[in-house]
Amino acid sequence: DGATRPITGLNGQGNNWFPTPDGRGSLYFMSDRSGHAVILAMDSKGKIVQVFKTSGQGENWSPAPDGRGNLYFTSDRNGESEVFVLDTKGKVSRVISAKGQGESWSPAPDGWGNLYFVSNRSGKAEIYVLDAKGKITQVTHTKEKGESWLPAPDGRGNLYFTSNKSGKVEVFVLDTKGKVSQVTHTNGKAESWGPVANITGNLCFTTDRDGNPTVFCMTANGITSPITDTSDTSWTKLLSGQRPTSNNLK
């Protein structure tokens, strides 16, 4: 209905950030309520439980559920930013190692077994994919001084991301044919970032094109409209949508 409602609150005892729904009724997010970054989950009844905590060294952030019960996140527990997974059995494993040549962050599973992430291993921030066979491939290639980050797969084979390759921060899409197109066009010094796509063809993102951080939604017919406003903060509107139920679904 357009109203903004808080769903988590710590009464001044900490912060909550990176909210990510898993499509199955739970919302994962980060908090520093214990004195260092931990991952929490709130179920459909509003109950909050802690699902991961470091031993005091390192941080965990950007929780990204894959819809299959696995939770990916970034951590610097080994002295560099890397991607880990908390699987359905509660085991934590490192899935991406920078090996001292770069950093890996912003994990984004597509629900098909592929994991997108950002790394500067090529010398600048680019998006890579770790496929189901464990092979890592660079999927964006910015030119000159541009950078690409915040990967957002839509579950249909398209990958949205933010980049400053156009000279200012805009949202781009890498489609199923490997073609990169700019999908937002802000005016002046405005910026668009934080894309969140769903399988129904909708894309939400944050922009300050109207002078304030505002969440816009781009529908399948290309119409953008503000869905919420705020004068002093910005966030991404997270969408829900039906996931594919077969790996053969295109």
C-alpha cells in the first residue's frame, strides 16, 4: 500500500542491514548487536534467530540465500574478503578464495547453481561467476576506469548490475546472449544503484534522480515509477516471485 513499516528493531542496541528474503518466508540480515557482525534470520512469524557468528576475528556481511536452503555470505575471517556458504546441514565452507590477488564480495546465487560475485582480481571491480562445476569466469568487462558491482540475477538468465562505465553510476543488464545494455538513464549528477530483479520481469533500484534517495520499479513494459520516498536514507525494495522448479526451465 506504499506505507513504510519497520520489521526489525533493536531499540538503539545495534544496527540491521542487508535484508535478503529467501523466497520461503524467512528474511536474513546483518547485525552488530553482539558487538561484531553476525547473520540473523527472521521467520514468517517474526521470530529472530542467529544463524552465524564469527569467533571474534573477521566480519560477515551480504547474506544471500539461494532458495535451496544454502546461505552465502562474505567474510574477511582469513584476512581478505572471501565468499563462504552455510549449507543446509549447518556446515560453513569457503567457496571462493582470492589467494591474495584480489577480493570477492556481494555474492548473488541465481537459484540454478551459479554464484555471481564481485572481485578486483582483474585489477578493477568486475563481476565473476562460479558455476556448478566450480569454474570461475569473468562476466563483465568494463573499459578504462569503469567498475561493475552489485550483481543481481533475475532467475531467467539475465544479470543486472551497477556500473560507472557510462561516467556515472547506472544500472546495466547482461542478457542471456552476453549483450550488455544500460537500463537506467539518470540526468545530471543523479545515480542509480542497488538493482533487485525478480523472475516476473520487474526490476527495482534506488536512485537520487529526484534529489532524494528513492526506490523506483521498472516493470516489463519499461515504465519506472517511485514506490517510496525518504529524505535521509536509501535502501532497495526486495521483491518476491516464484522460483523456477526445474533446472530445464528457460
